[in-house]
Amino acid sequence: MAIKTIKLKKGKEDSLLRFHPWVFSGAVESAPTDIEEGDIVKVVSNDNRFIGVGHFQIGSIVVRILSFEDTSIDLTFFEERLSAAYDLRKTLNLIRHDNNAFRLVHGEGDFLPGLIVDVYGNTAVVQAHSPGMHFARNTIAQALVGLNDAGIKNVYYKSETTLPFKAQLDPQNDYIVGGYETNIAIENGLKFQVDWLKGQKTGFFVDQRDNRSLLEHYAKGRSVLNMFCYTGGFSFYAMRGGANLVHSVDSSAKAIALTKANVELNFPGDSRHEAYAEDAFKFLNTIDNKYDLIILDPPAFAKHRSAIKNALIGYRKLNAKAFEKIRPGGILFTFSCSQAINKEQFRLAVFSAAAMSKRKVRILHQLTQPADHPINIYHPEGEYLKGLILYVE
Ligand code: SAH
């Protein structure tokens, strides 16, 4: 079957020639009438020059380019891309006896737009964000299992919430290969249970690994509040770092149950830790002068560009509460994972919050996502995690 071809309007190939991997709907001059969601398509310029091959999708981004070379998108293609991604993680020294949790594929950052793969021991959790990747899921699973010395035995597909609803693909979260073995993974020597069946994202936020390590170095002798703790990632690093006490807060009771289980797994019977299923703002209102290290890692306040204004107000309010309540000499770890909000906007929101509190505040570190969430330099949209470590007098 001949590959379907999308022709661009005149001049609309410029960003693609600079390797930006998205074709927007406004750039398309013509597309075959029988084109369908998830089709592999060839993109050509108005004068019929080859531009790339990619996955077609209905929406504002109509093609996600998989290759700027005229290549087949088949098992060999996925094997090569996954193998390159795995080699990079090896280079990053993330595959060790005391670390078996990492992101193997970060969409555009690994030249596989629409695909996320997180690895927990010998289980890979695959998320498709595009119909094309959904249709390729079995091929991807086959390539994952065959991957060098990775030892991946189980592939869990988890795309019920990440695929475009309108595409009506009706994906089922399920194992494509293998099945349940264990859900305990290891990050920097700390153990944690990953709930890929029911948990958020792929079950754990691997993207905070480096920032959690940094926290460990600041925790000694401090009273730590881990706000929006999810399954407790920051909490057990704080405990290993020698915190006096660690309180974990999340509005989800399920997250709190997992946090407790994870702390118990690493520090059985340790009375320094307590966890509360409560709303962040409510909790912060009650904590006068109790903590000298606070972590704020809320969910994305802006999921779309339209929500930016309200999200910035949200970040300002939340951080203002922390500045109001943190002890003098305190350290605040504050984050935003909203892709729609850039570094400067986030910093401005935190600046406004600091100004409201009238406290002396200094930036100690500026944080971002770790190296297994690489940013394709031609696709700056891939940068999403922002954080500041602040010293509050
Ligand atoms: N810091 C975590 C990830 C945080 S994800 C880690 O390192 O793994 C964001 C968390 O915020 C989710 O677990 C969600 O349940 C929680 N959350 C969302 N709204 C909240 C609110 N209003 N109050 C408290 N927690 C909230």
C-alpha cells in the first residue's frame, strides 16, 4: 500500500527543515481524503520535496514527524530508536544495581513524539499520546522486550487517559507482554512501590529524581513538610538525609496510603514520619512556624495555554502561604510542572509571592528535569519541569 502524502503550503516547511517535529493544521495544503487517525504519512513541501515521515492525527498538530529521512516506520525503526534511548540511559549511569527506575523514552526528546516509556525493574510502562503510537503499541512492546541487555520482561500499556478522547480508540490499560511480577522499584538505593495499574502518570514521578537527591543534602536536622507528596518520593530522601521529622501531605488518601507503605519499606518503624490526607491550602493555614524545609510540588496548574493566568495566580498564592509559614532560615523547594508556563513566568509568580511576604529570599538553585527527560533542542516545548530552591530568612 502506497504511503499517504501530505503536501504543505508554500514556505510552511521552514520549521521542519530546522527539525521541529510538528506539522500544524494551518500548514497543510492538501491531504488524501481517505487519511485516518494514526496513519503513517509522508510530508512533502509545496514543490514536492521530501520533508519527513510521521504519524497523522486530527487536531491542531496534524503530523508528528518520526523521521526526517525517507525511512519505513516498522519494527527495525523502533528497535533502533529504543536502542539509542537505552544507550543514552546507560551513559547517564541510571542503570545500576541500586537504581532500576528511569524514563527510557521521553517523546520528542528521544525522537519518538507521542511516546513515553518508563522502566521499573523488568517492567516497562508505555504511554501513547498519539493514535499513531497507539497503533504501534505491539511493535513497540516487541522492540522493548528485545532490547539489548535491558531485561524487560513485562510491558504494561497505560494510555486510557493520554490518548485524544475524540479519536475513540478505546484503549484498555493492560499488559501487552508478560504480567505482574513485583511493583517494587529502586531509585538511588531507596525502594518504592509503583502503582502503574491505578496510579498517576506511569505510577511514579521519575522526573524528580535529581531534585530529590538534592533535597537529601539539605535535610539534615530539619523539620520537613513534603506538600503534594504523591507516593512520598521526597519524604524518604529527606529521612535518609537525616531530617528530624518529615510530614507528607496529599489530598489523595490512596497516595497517602502508598506513602506510608513506602516509608515503612525503607525505614520500618521510624517515628519521624507522619502522613496526612488533606488539602494543601487547608494544611498550610494551620502550620505556624513548624517547618524549616518545605517542598511544594503541585500538579500542573495549567494544562493548556488558556489556563495560564489562573495557574500563575495559583502558584503565587501557594508560594505566598509557604513564605508566610516557613521558619526563618528555612529552605523552600518549589516546582511547576506545567508545560504551558515558562521559567520566567514561574519565577515571576514566586517573586510576587516573596514580595507579599516581605521576607528576605534568595535563590540557591534553579532546577529542571533530569537527563532521562532530554529536551530536543529543536523542540523547546519539551522543557516542562521548573523548580527553585530558596533560602528564606
Ligand atoms: N512530589 C510528588 C509528585 C506530586 S504529583 C513525587 O515526587 O512523586 C501532585 C500531587 O498533588 C498528586 O499526588 C495529587 O493527589 C496532589 N494534589 C492535587 N491537588 C491537591 C491539593 N489541593 N492538596 C493536596 N494535594 C493535592
